Amino acid sequence: MSDYQKIIEHIHDDLLRRKSYGEVASYIPELAHVDAEKLGVSLATVNGDYFGVGDWQDQFSIQSIVKVLLLSMAYTKLGGQLWQRVGVEPSGTPFNSLGTLEHDKGIPRNPFSNAGALVISDILLDLYDDPRQAMLDLLKNITGDKSIGFDPIIAASEKAHGYRNVALVNFLKSLGNINNDEEVVFNLYLDCCSISMNCLQLARTFMLFANHGQTLDGKTHLLNPSQTKRMNAIMLTCGFYDEAGDFAYKVGLPGKSGVGGGIVAVLPQHFSVAVWSPRLNEKGNSYRGLKFLEQFTTETEQSIF
Ligand code: GLU
């Protein structure tokens, strides 16, 4: 048994012994049905090894984690031109904030806010004939797993209750930063948020960002090394909404969270690690996911710093 397996098992067991805090996201009603006590971890290395513990093979809703993939799909085609429509500054605001948009003339501060991801979804509609299929093809090519797909129940639940996202996409449209029909953009974004994956699939997918933008076998090449560097920089500074500074301070890895309770983080040229635990702290990030990663980088002394 490798050291990584021992370490993740020991931190997993430690966390289960300690009380967990926070609430499961309920503003998307379907997400509230998940078992709050689930905890899974998977780590994949650039050598092709992988490890897992707890509920690492259970699928969960990746939610905002998909924003990294949406951005990558746009960035690979548009390059730096993309930054005319969305910035790369940490927002310091909650994920669904409308607050700064008017002042910023409809240019979202970064692509990992909901506003930013809606603009990216709009861009993808112009770049791809069928962006949904392009997303599924990408995931299938990376993981080799054809079963990964959208969850129509989660998507429908969020579409029926996504009042802030409706407001955001309309506000962006009024400010001139949405080209396509606002409902089409809203539906694409929420379909992508509904994708279900398990921790191993997620760790394997994010291996792209640990491996210069390509899969380990070199067959899928999404980003070049310079673009990959920039993607990791945006994950580090913007991946955790108004808790990005805290995550960088405590964990020291680029990463992205989602309100389904998933967090995925990478140590470039080494590994990618996915944690899932549905209880969220007050900033919308997984309480145990954060604790796990903090303990992991502290004990292994492996982080980007
Ligand atoms: N689909 C969610 C929303 O737009 C994603 C939020 C998140 O995971 O942070 O509200």
C-alpha cells in the first residue's frame, strides 16, 4: 500500500471521528436529498496511479466545478481574446452575486462566478455547434468513461428555482455581454452544472491541469502549458469565491469547489485530488473537503508554496 493511500485513509478516518458542520445546499431542491454524511476522496498521480477512500466511487453533482471545464473549452479556441468578455480578478463576493456587475459594465470579475460562467456559456454557443455534446465528448476522452452525463432531475430542479441565475443572465444581456438568447445560455449553464461524477473521475479529469493541459496518454490535448499555467492561477485566486484567500492560505493548491460538496485541487506535475462531502460552510464550500485538503497538504508538506 502506498503512502498516499495510507495518508488519505488516515485523514478520512480522522474527519469521520470529528463532528462535521454546515448545511447541504438546498436552494437547488434536488441537491437537498443527498446523504449529508458522505465523504469520499480520490487522488490520481501523474505516474498513472490512483487511490481512493470512503465514498469515492459514488457519483455526485459537480456543480460549479464544471466552470473550469467550460472555461477551458472556450480558452482553447479563443486564447487571450476571451479576456475582453470576462476578467481574471478575484471577486471577493459570493458565487451568485449581482453586486459588482453594473459598476463593471457587464464584464464579470472572473469566469468562476456565476456571471462569468454564464458569459463563458454564451461564448461556447458561438464556438461549438453542440456545446453539450462537446462537453460530454471531452469528459469521455479524458476519463474513458461513457457513462458520465447530465442529470436531468438536478438540471430541472435548478432551472425551476434558479432565480438569481435568471436575473444574472438578463442583467448581463441588458449590459451587452450575452449574444445568444438568454434562456438558451441559462439552460446550457445549468445542464453543465448538473453533470454527475465520482471522485476518481473528477481527479482524473483534473489531471489535465497537473499535466500541462493534456491527458497522461497524450491523446487528449486541451490546453497548452502556458494556458494551463493561467488556468491554475485563476483556480488559485478565484476557485473558492470569497474564500479563495483562505483556501490558498490553508491548502496552498489551485482548485475549484461546487455546491454539490465537491472540491478538486491539483499540484502541477504531481497529482490531482478530489474530495466530496455535501455539508457546506457559510461561504458555500465543503466543510470537510476544506478540512481534508488542509490536513493533507500540511501532513505531506506538498503544496505549491
Ligand atoms: N449551479 C449552481 C448555481 O449556479 C452552481 C453554484 C456552485 O456550485 O457554486 O447556483
